[in-house]
Amino acid sequence: MIYNTSEELATRLDSEDPLVRYRSEFHLPLQSNGTPYIYLCGNSLGLQPKSTEAAIKQELSDWQKLGVEGHFHAKNPWLPYHEFLTQAMAKVVGAKPEEVVVMNTLTVNLHLMMISFYQPTTSRNKILIESDAFPSDRYATESQIKMRGFDPETSLLELKPRAGEVCLREEDIEATIEEYGDEIALIMLGNTNYYTGQYYDIHKITKWGHRKGCRVGFDCAHGAGNIHLQLHDSGCDFAVWCNYKYLNAGPGGMGGAFVHERHHHDKTLDRLTGWWGHNKETRFKMRDGFDPIPTTEAWQLSNPPIMAMASVWASLKIFDEVGMPSLREKAIKLTSYLEYLVNTLGEKVINIVTPSDVNQRGSQLSIQMKNANKSLYDYITQQGVIADWREPDVIRVAPVALYNSYTDVYNFYKILKEGIEANTSI
Ligand SMILES: *Cc1c(COP(=O)(O)O)cnc(C)c1O
């Protein structure tokens, strides 16, 4: 595709966009003058599908009318409710339905997974993470290390970019696993880095980790609903994600977990248990010893919050209809168009730190503003852009294939350009 900086091109790309109608299925936040914001923050909090309200109201209404009977007689009975989401969730992350479950929130799920898959010994007790891992992931891994009687100073191993670089190089990830693999109990990486937007190849990392006898898990917070993940085929041991970023489940919405099927019958795994992970046939007898469901459901603890599940389900229905392949196809185009436009501003003023290789990124671009300060970001915000500023000088933007248009991207570029030109400090 050959791009140019004309507004006509944005209009044409929108008119040719096969997913264009999905924009109207979302609530776009409005400015005080009634026009929608240019919302480029779906990597942080996805927008609300218009269908969400009715989905939650359905459950409120069934609760009003049925009380406890809703477990069996609600339109969508609450007892098996989580099962209604499984098929669509599995499709989004490229897994078998038995391998995924919607439950809890991300960091909780990460802990549940580490209880099972971080089994340190005196000779193999390290967890490998990214040096700029999301803070919650760092706290979670550190606390797991301490709980098992080890010291994060020595047991937390960090993958650092080379001096003067921001992204990790694949060959360096491989070399670190090769060098320290015998001491690594668990490799736990964000599969798409929240800061740089860099996507790490989960297939290769899993292969390198397993070759050295490490367990491998991924935090897919920025991957789920963004990258066309193939969790099952990657062979990784587990993955966790939240559903409120690209998956539009709403603030604090429920997360997801994947456990590869090869672990489903392993009764020797350590696990925190609760009644919702117990064999469904005998769950209500409440007498038997714990009998894990031979699927990822075995990691469920409690009966789930139905209103929160309804919200995830409403969004998953849209993903199910569109399918990740078409979403990804548009995302690549939309992000490449954004990259083209931003790069025309010149390397003296901007530097996109996200890899330029489309196979190493999703929808997000992290744009370093050289010599700029937050006033530039404040300016674009005033002009109706919702993006994200990371100190000291990075603007993160994510055009989301489901509801962002090429015109959104164009208007963002125009406002950014005006902001740069108006700012005499550059
Ligand atoms: C968003 C995000 C989280 C958030 O964790 P919650 O438990 O959902 O609050 C954690 N890790 C990463 C990498 C994230 O991007």
C-alpha cells in the first residue's frame, strides 16, 4: 500500500473498510461540543459495546424475577454461565475450549497459575521477566519467589534491551534462555509489551524454554483481542489476560486464563482450589475430596459474578462475529497508516519505539517525542485526542480495528502536527 498525507486517502480507506460498520456498535465518548473524541486508548480501556447494557439488564431482570431460581431458570442460567463464554474466548486466543476460562482478574489469575507452574528447587528457582515488565507482573513474580523461600535479588532474572535500545532482540531472548535455562523454573513474559508495543513470538520462546526444561507462561494483557494469538499451538504452559483492554469488558472487567491441555489430567500439580473447580457432577454433594474438572475450569475458585460475565460475553459476541483474522488484517493496515503519517513528521521530532516489523507489534505505536514535554500531550488532549502519556516523553496510541477509523488516525496526525508546529521549544 502506498500512503500519502491527504485527507482524501483516509476517506477512501474508510469507504473500503469491510469492518466499518462495527464503529456504530460502540459508544464513542463525546466532547462537550457533541463530536466524538479521537479515542486511541483501547489498549488501556476498550470502549463500551452498545449491546453491553441490555446484556447486564437481562441478568438484573432475571434476578428480580427469579431470585435463586435464576441459577437454573434465567434466560442464561447462572450455574453454567461461564461456559457460554468459553467457545468465543477460545477462538480469540487460539485455544481449545477446554483450555480457557473467563475468571477473576489478570493479576489474580497470574498468581493462581504461578502456584501451579512455578515450582522452584534449589538449583532451578529463577523466574525470567522483562526488565520493564508491567509493575503488577513484577510484584506478583517477586511475591511468589519470596513465598517459596527464595530471594528476588537472585531469583528474578530480567531481560534487558541492549544499551541505547528500547526493544528486546529475539536473539538476546534466545541467548539468555540458552545461558540460564537450567536455573530458570519459569519464563513469564508479557507477550506484547505494554510500553513499547513489541510483540514477542510466543512459539519460539516456548520452544526455547521447553528445550531447557523451563515452564513457560505469558501475560497476554496487550495481546488478547489484538494479536491473532495461537496459544494452543505455541505449546506454552499457561497464559493470562484481562478482557477490558482490546476486549472491551469494561473497567476492572473479568480476566481469562489458559492452561495447555497436557496439564489437565495432572493431579500432582499444586493448585489453590475452590468448589467451582470441582467435578460438576458432585459439586453440590459437598462431601467428596477435591476432584478437579479435567479442563482449565479446575482453576476456578468461586461462582463467578454474573453481571461482570455478561459484559465480557456481550463483547465476545462481536469478536466471534468478526473473527481475529479480519480484525488483525485491518489492524495491520490501520497501524501501518498511522506509522506512515507519524513518520512524515521527521526523525528530528519523533521516534517510533515500537518495531516497524508488523509481525513484531499489534495495534499500538509508542511515539517518543524528542525534546517535547507533556505540554504537547496536553495540547492534543485539548484538541480532542484521548491517548496516553508515559514519562518522560512517550505518547502511546492504539487505533483499534473494531471501532477506530482511518479518519481518526488522520485527525490524530493533523492535531499532533499542529501541536509540534505550535510548540516553539522544538
Ligand atoms: C493491564 C495489565 C495488567 C493489569 O492487571 P489487573 O490485574 O487486570 O489489574 C497487568 N499486567 C499487564 C502486562 C497489563 O498490561
